[in-house]
Amino acid sequence: MAPPRPPSDREKEAEARRLAAKIEALPAEIEQRARELASACRATSDDVVELNKRLANGATPVSPAASTRRGIEIVLGVDFGTSSTKIAARLPYEAGSPVYAVPVPPFAQAEEHPYLWASRLWLASDGPFSLSPLPGAAVSCALKAGLMSNPPAPVMGTVAARANAEEAACAFLALQVRQARGWLATERAMLMQRGRITWSYNFGFPAASLNNGGLRNRYQRCIAAALSLADQPVAVTLAATRAALAAVVGSETEQLERAQAALVPEIAAAVSGFANSTMLDDGLYAIVDVGGGTVDCCTFNLFKGRDGAARCPIFAAEVAMLGAEVWQGCADDPTLANYFRWDLDRRQRSVIWGTKRNRDPKSERWVQGLPVFFVGGGIRSAVHQASTGSLDAWLRRHSQDGGGVRLMRLPPPENLDHALCNATEVHRLAVAVGLSLPAVDMPEVALPDEIEDVERRRRRDDDGRFVGKEQA
């Protein structure tokens, strides 16, 4: 009997496309399972009363306190995740720069974590959106994934009302801003009554998607409309959401500036504490952020400028739907599991190797060892641990420099009030806490498209016109 014929290159490519398509379909399956879980979600009457109280008290961003008293500045950091959303509120100019993790009612908790709000939203047939279950309402659990898709598709609806991903994400974030401000107004009333409140907001998104002009504009429109909607004394309905989105078209940047809001690469928020600590060693770093739905991988140069401010030019970035929950849909299929691991390896290695070849080939880190932060809610996943753990041997094998990779963990957030969870779970809040920093304390970011490859730098340097970062 003749041995089996090895597959041709065309057959290999076809099989790779088939497996990639199966993985791309998994988020929809995860969304369906999440909807089934959401359909069983029940909020107690006490939960509903508490949530409604928050929403009512957070509908106005201005304190009624006399304007002659010393004002208070509050920065709201919103880590809008695929599976869960985390919010931290910081009073940066009060004693100790206190940070409060905004707690989540039991019915809305993801993984039973008291500070992880499951990213899901209900839409009733008569138009209102809700953070709690409503009889006969449609539910969406793919808010961020839908917003990142191109184009945003219908994600939720009833016979009478259908919302696309941008509308759903906008409504969800408007309600989240309201409930977070309302929690502070009720649970930290003594602080809030000290004077007029000035709010600012930072929303985290993957660096790779912020590097995409079309997605960045969509995010800006969504956030600008969400903040406008949060400030209006109206119910967050489908009609009100559509009106808010339409009203900011063409003026998204101005609206964000007026609201003192910014879109921040999640990497900058995650490393902000490290960047402002004595542990910072100027130079090249990488980060692998494993979430429930996505894996975000970046390389970046982190250093302090002459003015003492942290800088964070991002050399390369990639985000993919290869998170811990997606892996669970592959684990029982050996062929699919092998392809998942291969794709996970490929994307991390591509970012690092592209940086070594095109962005920062002369960095001392290639000899000393490249520090790689391994972070996110999915870092307990064995396949992700194995993939990121393999970077050291891979880099040593393919590089003559011999430095390999040094895996690192970020320091725990400082000054954080997290009374409802223990210290081992605080790392889940790192991005939200970083986002709660005022702009002056956050690393200044340059996105990959704003940085030239080293060959282009050399050509410009030959003309005597280029000034490199080492000369700045």
C-alpha cells in the first residue's frame, strides 16, 4: 500500500483558511452561550433599587455644592472589556491620591468578582436600554467585539427595536458612566460635597485598533456620544442614543476635548504605575495582555524624558480574538487547538521580530533579555502561559544576540480602595486604575503609524535632517 501523499501547499493553505474561519466563528458561539447565561440572570429588588439610585444620582455631572468652595477633580478610568468592564475613580489632587474601584451588584458580576461588570446590555421592545434584565428584552454580550468589527453589525433587538454594535456600546458606556458617578455620589458623599466637581474620563482600547483610523474614529464618536448622553436628563433609549451619535458626527474631537475625555491605549494605562515607579529601567519592553475575548500584544520603548515625564512610543501592536474564552471553544478539538496555539505563537513572535528587524534593532534588550509583561484576566490559561513562556527559547534560537525574554509582572496598583476583593485579584483592575490617572501622569504615547522603520530613518539621516530619539 502506497504511503499517503503529503498535502500540497494549496491544500495546506485551504486547511489553514478553514481553521481560521472556525476560530473567527467562535466569538459568535461564545456570545450565544453568554446570552443563554444572561437569560437566566435575575436581579433582586434590592439590586434594582441600588442600580436605579446610582443611575439617578449620576445623571448630572455637576455637584450642587456652592461654586465658591474649593473644587474637586475626579478622573474616571473605564476599562471596557470584551467579557467585563472595570471602572476606577481617582481624586488625584486630594491627600494620598485615593482611587476607588467601583463595585458591581451581584447579578451583574463577571466570574463572581465584585469589581468586574459583565459587559452585557438589555434592550426592551419599547426602546429603553438597561444594565439589568427586563422582561421580554433582547440582550447583547458582544458589545466590544461588535464595536471592533468592520462594519458594526446588528447585535441585539426585538421585533420593534434593533440596535447595531455602535449604538449598543454607546448606550452601555453612557449607563456605566452614570452608575459610576452615582455610586460615588451615594457612597462617597462626604468627598463629593466638598466643592464643585470637575470630571475627566479615560477610556482604554487596544493600541492596534487605535492605530486603525477608521476604528479610532468610530471609538471617538461612540465615546463622545456616550458622555453627552450620560449628561442629559433623559432615559437612555435607542432613539436618544441614535440622536446622540448623530449629533457628534464631524465634531468628535471637539466634543471629547470639551468633556475632558481621552481614548488611551490600554498598554499605556497598564504600565503607568510601573513607568512612575523606581523600578523603571529605560528601554524596550513588550506586553502580552490576555483577556476573555482578545489577546493584545505590543512592543514599546518606555523611558523618562528630560522633563521627567514618561514617554511610550509603541513600535508594533496586534490584537486578535484569541483570548481565554475563545481557547475554551478550541480545546476539545485537537486540530483546532493546534492551529489556535500556532496562531497565538505567530502573532506574538511577529510583533517582537518585526520590532527587532525594523523598529529598534540596536536595543540593548536583545542582548540583556527583552522584558515582557504578561498580564490580563486570562493569564491563568495554560495554553497562553505556554505560548508566552516559549518566547524565550524561540528568540534565543533565532537571534545571535542571545538575550532571550524575561517574563515580568506589573506591580499591584497603589492607593486603591478594593475592600471587596483580596490582593491576589487586584491585578484585574490594573488597566482601570492606570486609566484613572490624569493625563500629566500617564505616559505620552506615539502609535505605530507615527513611528518610521529604521531603514527610512537611516535614509533621512543621510540627508542630515533626521533627529533620533537618542538625540532628542
